[in-house]
Amino acid sequence: MERFTVEKDGLFGFLHLPGRHVEAYSGKALIVLGGSEGNENIPRNLGARFAREGIAALGLCYWNVPGLPDELIEVPIEPIERAVAYLRQRGFDRVGIYGISKGGELALLAASLMPQITCVVAISPLACAMPGITGNKSLAGKGLSDRSSWTWRGEPVPCARGGGRLPYLGIIRRIVTERQLDMRFVYERIVERAPKEAWIAVERINGPVLLASPSHDAMWPSDEACRIVEQCLAKHAHPFEITRRSYEYASHILVPMETPSLKLFRVERAHPEACRQSREDAFTQTLAFLARW
């Protein structure tokens, strides 16, 4: 594993090279993005999992690491551009991007801006650029900014509006009544009010797109977002493969990893084995999709 820092390389991440040759992934590399947790867990561990399966992966952190914003507000997208350029210099002629949750939103956005990204896997994403998130610790210390999550070429990316504190009373009420972390209602309101310019121009993506989500996402409406992206691509006669997967027994965290956060969702507690199988199937489908790319 090679490690990169913003100070030295202009990006913060981990390059995982496969230990075995798999012909279907020859010449391909994948940028791997985690969610709003902002730690190294997914870039390091899921990136390594992809490498074990035979595809090179550059796990990229995009905030809350040295050299990058310590809040998820106006985070620059350019490190992804640098990661693509680096992978091309290393001899990979095709570079794709994979993101979960907030990283899924970023994966769609980055690919809409960078034609050199030629494949997208978006897991539990949203389809519009969202407002930033204040704070970097526990949920109780976070809020929604009136500024964008992202910048591109030094300018804020147009976003939906949602400034102010999170509605903690409503969240707590749902924790009690629904017995799970349910913030969907917060994000549904934001998405409903999103201006036209906040919606990601997914029709500009220069390659195949795989979308995966739970059939009902309690965290935010990623299931509806995936349908919107699929419909938008079809409407614009997207010339590449479009695949959407929906899982009845799955939570927002649709990645092949075990984490204590899974217990926050009722479906994970009620159907742990079925949810585990969904996570593994989403990963298996991703590998098959990347082989076809």
C-alpha cells in the first residue's frame, strides 16, 4: 500500500495494487470514496478488498484529514482530478470511481465534471449537490450549513439549501418510535426544495453507471435518487450501461464491511444474515460490472 498526503501529493489516500492478475481488470483502476464519517476506514479497508479481488484501488479521503477542510463544507473536488491524473501516469488507461453515501453523491458529481472518469459506482447516493455539514464529531454536534458541500475550480458548487441545526427532536422521536436512526425526513425536505442547478448533470458522465441502494433508505432517500438518476440517463439516451440494484433487506451502509453502525438500523437487527448477503451481493455485482466496463 502506498500512502499519499495533501502536503506532498495534493491528495490524501492509499493506493492498493492487486496481488494477482485478473484479465478482466487489466488497465483499470478505481477511486474509492467513503461517506460523511470522514475517516480512513473505507478508503483503506474497502480499497484493499478491491485489490484482493484483482483491481487496483486508490482509496481517497476528501475531508477531515491533514491539509483538507475539517468540516464537510466547501470541500474541493480537485484532489479527485489529481488522483485520476496520477493513475493515468501509472499506466491505467481507464479510471472509474466508487462512492458510498456522501461519497456516492461526490462520485456522481466528480464524474459529471471530469470526462476522464469513465465508470461510476454510486452506493446509497443522492442525486443533487447537498449543503455542507458543520461539525466533525458526533451527530449531536453537527448541523447543516448554508454553504455548499463542494467547490470546483475555486467556486462553490450550486447546492440545495438546508442551513441551520438538525431537527434533533424529530430525530429523537423517530429513534424512539421507529427504533432506528431515521433522518430521511430531513433530507427529503431539502431535496424537495433543491433548485434546478443543484441537480447533478449525470447525463454528462462519460461511461457506464451502477447504482445500488436499499429499497427504503432510512438515512436519506437514496432509493429515490437512484431511480431519478436512472430515469435521467435513459431520457438522455445515455450510450453506456445503466444498472440499478435495489435490496429489500439492506440498510444505508451497503458495503461489504462489518461496522457497529449497522446496529443503528432496524432492518440490520431484524435480518442480519439477509442484510449481510445484500452487502456481499452489492459488492459481487460491482465486481461483475467493473469486469464489463
